[in-house]
Amino acid sequence: MLRALIIEDEKHSRETLKNLLRDYCDGVEVVGEADSVPSGIELINHIPADVVFLDIELQSGTGFDILKRIQNISFETIFTTAFEQYAIQAIKMSSLDYLLKPISIDELQAAVEKCKTKNNQQYSKQLDVLMQRLSNENKDKNICLSTAEGMEFIKENEILFCKANGSYTDFRLKNGRNILVSKHLKEYEDLLPSDNFMRVHNSYLINLTGVKKFVKSEGGYILMNDESMVSISPKKKDEFMERMSNL
């Protein structure tokens, strides 16, 4: 039985989530509720739980404020929010679970099932990535990639380019490694910083700092530092040349 806490400042949202968990998620027991940052911290410190459903936007602060003040995090966190904004990007980059309101039953069930097979060490690293991205202190930030084997934690500047592979994305790293990730290329186009990364073709998202040269022959292509040849869309050439001149 998963012991769950709900931290949400709107009473009707807490009731809705409790009802969804009761009616559609077997093996989950809600053992406590809170509606603010202070009461959320007190709740977590006094009631052991396996998972915390944590609202991002609280009237007294944010759900992240709570996590920063918990010394030993031994529970899974599923973030809930009504807003798609900067925080969602940070959560996606750390491969943590979040639910957009109104909460989908299917997405709730999938998030709960993942909690039942959690890896504490892996989860701790995911939280570290999240907090790092929210702090904005380190430009050389980590990204968490979900693979068939588990989670890969790499730095953004280690990525040479990404290539679309159906519903998957192939990551080529500067050290020559390849990582196959089960998400579309478009998702990483939205997540990776646009100051260094550019979608130069339907199939390619490249790290501009990893470009060796632009070759005009054969319609034009980009040669990366590892000698990989990357196609470039004709309509992207001018933008690519301008951005390379401004690096």
C-alpha cells in the first residue's frame, strides 16, 4: 500500500485528487493533507509517506520551497499544476513526474505505477537535477535522459547533436557515445537552451558549439567535430550562418 500526502492550497483540488486516487488507483492510501509551505513541511516531517502530490503554486510560496527545506527526502514526488511555465521545463529536464490540472485519470494511474517501482538512488539524482536547474547558478547544467535501461545523467554541453528516430531520439555525445531516448526530438528542441542548440533540419537538433564547418557542396551540410555529416534545411541556412557568426 502506497502512503500518500497531498499538499495543495485549494480544498476542492485536494478533494478531487483524493477521489481520483480512491476510485482509480488501487493500493494508494491518502494519510495526510496540507495547504501551505509551513504546514506542508510539518506534514512531511511528521507523517511517513511513499509519495507526495505537491502543488507547484501555493499561496505561501511554491512546492519547491518545501523540498528545499526537507533534509532527508525518502518519498517520491508527483508535482501538480494548472500552469505550463518555466517550472514544467525544469521538471521535464529531470524526468520527474508532473500532472497538469484538470488531472487525467490515465496520467495519474501511470504516475502512481511508476512510484511502485521507484529507485531511491536514481530519484535522488533526479531531484538534484531539478534543484540545479531551478537555481540558475550553474550554466553547465545536467539533463536526465530516460532510456530502456534506466536514467542517464549528462551535462548539456556533452551533447553534440540529436537525431530523430521515429518516436525516439538518438543523442550523440562529444565523447562518441550514443544514447537512445524514448521521446520525440521536438520535446528536446523545446527543452534545450536555444542559445547553443538549433533545429537545422526535421531530423537534427545540433549543439552549435560542436560544429566544425559548413560544407557548400552537395546542397550543403554541416560537419560536426566528430566528422558526422548533418543535413541542413535550405530555409535554415541563413539563420544557421548568422548564429554561428554570433557565437
